[in-house]
Amino acid sequence: MALYSLDERSGDVAADSIGHHDGAFLNGVKLGLPGAVRNSLAPRFRAKRSNHVLVANDRSFQLSEATVGFAFRADAMEGFQGLLGKDVAGQGTAGDLSIYLQEDKVVARFQSTGRGVS
């Protein structure tokens, strides 16, 4: 599938470490900051600036089941903050995945048959 370490020091490419699905850092993501793990690097995303990583859709991402793993640190737990989203716009009503912060909760929502499941 894909693995994004997000440990770039500069540039606008979010490299896929195991495949060929590089993404793009958009809207001023700050790179090369100290990460949560010792001697690691991490980007800083700001919700108000709408900065994010965009990865183009690929047929290999069209799965009926999968495991998603990631770590994050939120400076504040308030309002809505998107963490991960896969939107299959134009592909019917199934296949969307969203993981986000809503106030003080982490919410995961997967839509596989036209009905969302949280």
C-alpha cells in the first residue's frame, strides 16, 4: 500500500517509503520539526491554514477492509480537526474513510455500503 514517515526536512513532496504514491504538502506545512519519537522529525499542520498532505487516488487504495496506523499530537482538543480522510468522490456512496477530532474525542467513520459507520 503506502507508508508516509513525514520526516522530510524541506520541499513539497511527502514521500511514500514503500511504494509509488508520493503526496504533496499543501498550504505551508512546516517541515523538519522535532517529532514525538527521539531523534525523529515531524511536520506541523495548522487547521486554520488548511495545510495538509494530498495523495492522488489509486486503484490499490480501493479496499473493503484495511488497517490504518498513525500517531499525532494535538496542541488543543477543541472543535473539528481532520486527521485522515479518504474521499472517493464520484465513485458512488461507498469507500469514504474519515478520522478526525471532534471536541475531546477521536472519531473514525467508514462508509462501505452507502451508510456511514462511526
